[in-house]
Amino acid sequence: MTRILVVDDEPSIRVTLKVFLEKEGYHVDVAPDAFQAFALLKENTYDIVMTDIVMPGKMDGLALAHRLRQIRPGLPILLATGYSDAAVNVRGDFPILRKPYEIHELSQAIARLPR
């Protein structure tokens, strides 16, 4: 079973994504920030990480993605954001899902991730 880690500071988004992705057959864990994401990554192996770009704390989603790329180079990472200025900094390094998005757009984005 494919394991996905969802990182988003918004509780309602975490719950919605977890419910939808589990209905799609994925095993899903959620984290509210990069700190909790790293704690889960130490204990579990994930096939995909999906993270919001704009999050409070010392590390936003883009910094998390770059750090994950360093420690797990082949790990598929999907970024999400509702802020166009946050997406500019990605510079094509990672796929981005623009908020608000439809559930079918999320499914398509996950299907397009290299594995």
C-alpha cells in the first residue's frame, strides 16, 4: 500500500486530505508542520510527501521539500499553495498543486509523480 505523508498547518485540510486519500486506497499520516513531519519520517517510510508551501515555524514547505530531497533524493514530493508569490520561489524544482483544487486534480497530480 502506498504511504503518503501530508503536511499542512490547516487542520481542516489535513483531515479532508486524509479522508479522501484513504478512500483512494492510500495509507495516510498527517503533520501540522515540518518539525512533526521529520518526527514521522524518522519512524516511517513514505512513498510520497505532500506539503503546503506556506506554513508557520522555522521551516516552510519549500524548505522541507529541499531538505527531503537531500536526505531522500528519489522521494516524490508534491507542493500545494494558494499563494502565487510562494510558488515563484519553487522555480520548477517540484510539482505544485494550486489551491483551491478539485479532488480529481489532486488524484491526477499524485498519478503524475515520478516513482
